[in-house]
Amino acid sequence: MDLMDRSTSGREARKTQDGREELVERIARAIREDGAVEPLEGLGLYRSSSPMGPVHGVSRPSFCVIAQGEKEVLLGDESYRYGADRYLIATVELPVVAHVTEASRERPYLSLRFDLDPALVGSVMVEAGHPALRGRAAVKAIDVSSLDAGLLDATLRLVRLLDSPADARFLAPMVRREIVYRLLKGEQGGRLRHTAALVGHGHRIAAAVHRLRRDFDRPLRIGDVAREAGMSASAFHDHFRIVTAMSPLQFQKRVRLQEARRLMLGAGLDATSAGHRVGYSDVSHFTREYKRLFGAPPAHDAERLREAAMVSSGL
């Protein structure tokens, strides 16, 4: 590398570092207390002053960037860890477990989530001339990649618009399109095109995921779901595991148990009622599976979460 190349590389590295520092400062200013806000539709900001987790939730199709700190996302038996130099894309709604692994009061965890609208992704694909992938291979629903300077810059410009609501109304749609364009050109562009183009087994599995989430409390008949997807039961099972990192039965179990937890906390149901509501006829079976996932029996877990909520709210 000659002197000119080294000088150019040094300037680019400084510019990238300046961009990361500005992103930290702007997110910290936009969300001053621990929690989450959505200052623009489809743009979520998050802050935590200490490591946190495990938090059970459902991923949504989105592009996620961490400005400061680190996070680990578990999907089935697979783990995805990333920090400020990487980004995560999720393309299907799936039950996941998230841990904020690096955060402190002096250097809080700061991140953003940019929702990926399939219609927008498809529109940018057509306008940019990106061909839809015609292969039939299934693709993973979550992955992480390196955050390059161009994608960081576009993300930062979207966050800057938080200071100018009037400008955001007109400029945000253009910056959103640029972010999608850069994602399509990046390491995960092929996976994003598979999802947006609605072709191949990826689309069939996405439809099956939607069906299982909708009918989570009903008995699972793999043959019926596979026939709806136009696949054999064995092929469906294999491709479902590739996309979601879990079997259809494991997926249904996660969704059921997360819904039971929500019912106990949000609707005040007792463990027996919540278990029955989500499809468990055997209370002892429900209790065993709930404890295996959340680390405590249903009633104890719900009480623990209520107490933690009261402490965090200052009550």
C-alpha cells in the first residue's frame, strides 16, 4: 500500500469513527432514560444502563444497529452476537431470546431498529434493477454482517432527522430507500431479496410461520401445514429448521409459552388458566415446559416479573 492509499484509508477510518461517535451522541440525546421509544414510524431506539436479559420476545422484519454496547440474540440453538461494528437483519417474525451483554451507566447500551417493509424492499429492488433470486434454497431468518461506512452514514442521516421533524417528513422516505438499497447491495442482500421477492421455500416457510403464530393454540399437524406449503412433511421440516433454527413443534411451544407469560402478566390469569388458554390440557406438562424455557415455574416467574416491574417503576 503506497502513501496515498494509506492516507485515504486513514481518512475513511477517522470518518467512520466520527460517525459512530455521533450516532452514540444522537441516540443518547433522543432517549435519555432506559427503555424504548419510536420517534419516527418504523424507527425504534433503545437504551439500557446495565446488562439485561434474558428477554423473550418476537423478532420482526428489521435492520438493527448497535451504536454502543453489545447484544446476543438466541434463535433456537443458534446464537448471534454483535456490537457497534456489525448489524443484524431479521426477515421473519420468530420467538427469540435477547441479552444485552455489555452496558454500564457510563457507557449505556444504545441501539436502533429500522423496520423492513417488504413492499419498500420490493420497490427498491425493482427500481435498482436487482433481480429476484429464483433459487429455491431456504435461507436463515436472522444473521449478522459487518457495518460498512456507507450503511453507517445513511443510518446516521436518518437519525439526524429526529432534530428536524419538518425535514423528516420529506427526507426520511428517501433515506429509508437508501438504507434498503445499501442492504440489498451488502452481504445479506441475497437473503433480503429472497424474502422480499416471495419466491422459493423461504416464502413458503414465512407463510407457515404466520399460520403457526396465528393458530398456536391448536393441535399441530405437520402434514396439514406441509401440504398447505406445497411440500412433503420431511422437506417442510428440514426447510423450517433452516429458516427458524428450530423444529415446527419447538416453534409452536415457544409461541405458546410466551403467550402464556403475557396472559399471566397482562391479563392477570393464573397459571392453570393461562396454560389452558394457549393449548395445554395437562397443567403439569405446561409447568415443566414453562420452567424449562423461563427458568422458574409459571406462578413464581410471573411474581418475579411483577416485582421487578414495581422496582423499576419506583413503586
